[in-house]
Amino acid sequence: MVVLVLNCGSSSVKFQLLNMDTEDVIAKGLFERIGAGQAVLKYSRPGQDKLKLQPEGIEDHNQAIAFILDLLIDGENGVIKSLDEIDSVGHRVVHGGEKFSSSMAITEAVYQSLVENIPLAPLHNPANLLGIDAINEILPDVPQVGVFDTAFHQTMPKMAYLYPLPMWLYDKYRLRRYGFHGTSHKYISARCADLDGRPIEEMKIITVHLGNGASVAAIDGGKSVDTSMGFTPLEGLVMGSRCGDIDPAIPVFIQKNENISPDELDSLLNRESGVKGLSSGRYIDMRDIEDGYFEGDPLCVDILEMYCYRIRKYVGAYSAAMGGLDAVIFTAGVGENSPITRELVMAPLGYLGVKMDKKVNDDDAHPGSGYEGRVSTADSTVSVWVIPTNEELVIARDTKEIVSTKETGTV
């Protein structure tokens, strides 16, 4: 089975074409700056030179996806002979709300539910729906599947997902913890169990997804029981431009004293805070912070220490919540490529039995190495891992399973 995976952002389309009989990637790419005047497509195939294309007239997602599909069957740069070879399309959908605890075939009813969830993810779900619309128009007979970032966390108990607010707010608006990065947390926890040679049902795992957006999840017996992101992706860790956890009275104080609108406040907390805010706009990329840290820049030292301290607090809290801990996994851009972040987070947790392997962490799992494996010693009570995430493979696997075993329908 050949599956096309689409991850549509507000001005971007990330894609992979996979042969799910072998789980090999046939082609992948990223379309950026859609509708911004000059779209750019980065396209790669195994064993071939990477291409950077700047096609004219790409003003919306429909045109971008049509261009991608034409490229996949192009005589010179294509990888399949006909679009008929695409058996199904899997979509990353950020917010499935409470209704979807697993991936679903995109039927009319599911599509309408995603529309209803737009208020829960106004920046993400509309773009995800544009991808579904484009495939429905271009490949109307190909089954589509939605894979939700929130679905993996629907196993959280009430004590973890409810906020201590008046219940009418939950009843009316479904104000609760949803969690995000679910496909990533799901993949790396399962992969860790495979690498460790233990049934995941017997493991207590903390997964640490550190990119520009960042989250931690407590996974007990293969099920998410808590996670740091909440009603929105703003809650939790210090991130590139998001503040993470703060006193809930602070936004009220800012709005009153700075006389700003709700939209301006939202932008301040989501786009002007975090690493960017702490550095007064100088930095947003943790690689720059690390460079400054090793150069002894006091600002970068403070930011990196705060960044790692917040992660370490969550690791401690979640080990307590689960009543034990077997493994901690680092993934995504920072998690996979920052030995100093892993060291600052984990080394102080020796009281839990953590023993980092400095040589492996620093030398083998260095930036860009693509390392997958342990970065703790063999006698460490809690094993520490670096596992590159593969959200596209999770989406493709779920899509294959649903298309193979369930009746699907198109919108």
C-alpha cells in the first residue's frame, strides 16, 4: 500500500510518500511560503539529489498539493508512474477534541466534527481542513484518514485533564487539558519499549519532545496519563516563543495595565515570550542559546538553565505521579541534537538512579548524528534515550490500518 501523508500548516505543506509494505519513504518534501508571493518547495528522494523549487502562482493549499502530486508523477523527478498508485492519504490534524480518541476515516460526519473543533485550534485545524479539501477535489476517490495530535492523550484520567474551574465552563466550552504532539509521544514510547526489549505495558516512561514547541508526557503501560500542554499548546515548558506555565493572574494584570486587546495578549504569550521574550527578541533558536552558554554569556546561561529546570521539574513530577520511572526519552530538534540539554535535565536526577553516559551523550549522540539509543550507563536504574521521532510513519501506519480494516468514506 502506498500512503501519502500530509501535514498542512497555515502557509505550508509537509508531505511524505511511503510504501507501507516495507515502510520505506519514497519521497518527501516541504512547501513553504504558500500565498506569500514566492512559494518554495524542498523535495528529496532516497539516493537522489535534493531539489529546491520556486514554482510561480502557488497561492493556496489546493495549488500547492496539485503541484506536489504532479511532481510525484513527473517523468524526470517523479517516483510513481500514476496517481492511481496512491492508495490512501493520511492527514495530521492538530485537534480532535474529546470526540476522537483514535485516528478516523474522514467521512462527512468526521469532517463536520473537525469544523466544530476550529475554536479549539483556530490556527491549526483550518489549515488541516484545507488539505482534506484539496485531496477531495483532486483525488476524490482516494480514502482519507485523520490522525489527531490530541487522540493519544485521551486516555488521561479526569484528575489529570480537568482544570479546577467552575464546571459550567467545561460543560459549555470543554475547557480541559487536551495535550499535543501525541503522534510523537506515541511513536517514541513504543520504539523505546522495542529497543529495551520489554513489553510497553510493563513500563513507566516519560517522553520529552523538544522542538520550537515542546511538551512532556507521562506514559504508564503504553497509555498517556498526563502531559504538559493543556487546553492549548501554550501551557507547560519554556518554548521558542511561548511562555509555558505562568501565574494565571499575569495575563489579566498585563491586559489591564498595558491596555491591550485579547488578540494582542494572545500574540504576546504565544509569539513574543519564551526564549524570544527572555532574550528581548535576540534569540528564538536554542542552538544560539547553546552557543552563548558555552561562550559564557550570562543571558544564555540563565535561559538554558531555566529551560532545563522546567523540563526537570516535569520529569520529577511525572515520576511521582506514576509511582516510578523506567525510562526517559528525548526527541525532536532540541531533544535529539542537544547533549547539554539532556545533561542539564538528567544529571541532577541521580537520586532517581539516573547515571548519564557522558561519552555516548556527548560524542555519539552529537548534533546531526541521527543517533538512536541509550545515553545512560548500563547500570542506570532509569534508562535515558535519544530516539528520533517519526510522526509521519505513525500517520501512515494508522492510515494503512484503517483503510485496510474499516469501511471508509470520502467527504
